[in-house]
Amino acid sequence: DIVVDVGAHIGVFVAKALELGAEKVVAVEPDPGNVECLRRNFPREVASGRVVIVPEGAWSGDGSLTLHIGKSSGWNSMIQDYGGRSIEVPVRKLDDMVRRLGLPRVDYIKMDIEGAEREALKGAQETLKSHRSRLLIDSYHRPDDPEVLPGIIRQAHADYRMLCGPCEQRQEAGLHLVPHVTFYW
């Protein structure tokens, strides 16, 4: 498979995809510190082209946005301001990244980007339409994610099937169970 890891962080999912036999993993990560960790964690794979690091954020358009730095490097967000340090980062449509890299297909997309999933999915419509990628999407960052995200995904293919992963109780959802991740195929 050709895998795109949107919100690659330091490469935990990248490593798992490689272990499971991915042909190529595209690691999309806007935080410069995390990008350096990816380079250090996968030097041979980057040199061979099996891992491609894209030091940008995935969004519904091209430009730059403020990335709010969280308490942990895995909690950085373009949506939620934590009241701490922030940096400007480049953002681009996933469709443009795929085109620029000349990927012949995108088999699988994992997306965990702290509430920016809906914007990134809007910028991935051509990719979803042409490749019908399987998806693993974090679906709990915003209270309405479980309702909004499927609609955006199904704009590409109305018959995308969905399966909820593990659920958690969320205070902002009125203590209702909310899927942590959703899978689409």
C-alpha cells in the first residue's frame, strides 16, 4: 500500500505501516520539531524513498496558518489555542501534495490532526474520488465530528462505509459516547 499519515507526529503510525509492509509512507507533519524526529527515526527509509516527509499541514487550501503548541508535541493544533507558544506553518491541500509527489495511488490515509480533520478532508476530495482510499480518522476532537466528518467523506463517494472504533465518554458531548476513531472503506 501507499499510505499517507496526516499528523505523523514522530512516526509511531509510520513505523507500524512499514512493519505491515507498506510500499511507501508519506508523513505529513507541520511541526518542525516533529519533522526532525521523523528524519532521525527513519533515516534509511527516507534515503531509500520508502518514507517521504512533507513538512506542511494538511488543510482545505494553500497558505500558512498558526500552529498552537500543546503541552505535548502530539497535541499541537491549528484549531485550539492552548494559550502558549504558537508558530506559523505552511498548509496545503492533500490533493496538491499527492499530485506534487506524483503518487500513482493512495491506498490508506490515517488522519489525527487535533480538530483540523474536516478542513484536511475538504482538501482531499480529488484524492478520495480518484483513489477511494481507506481511512482511519480521529473523530472526537470537535463535538460535532461524528456528524460532520462522514458527510465530508461521502461527498467523494456516497457509498463509503463507516465503522466506529473505540468510544469514549465526552463531557462536551453531554457525557455521551463518542467514537475516538472511525474507519471508512
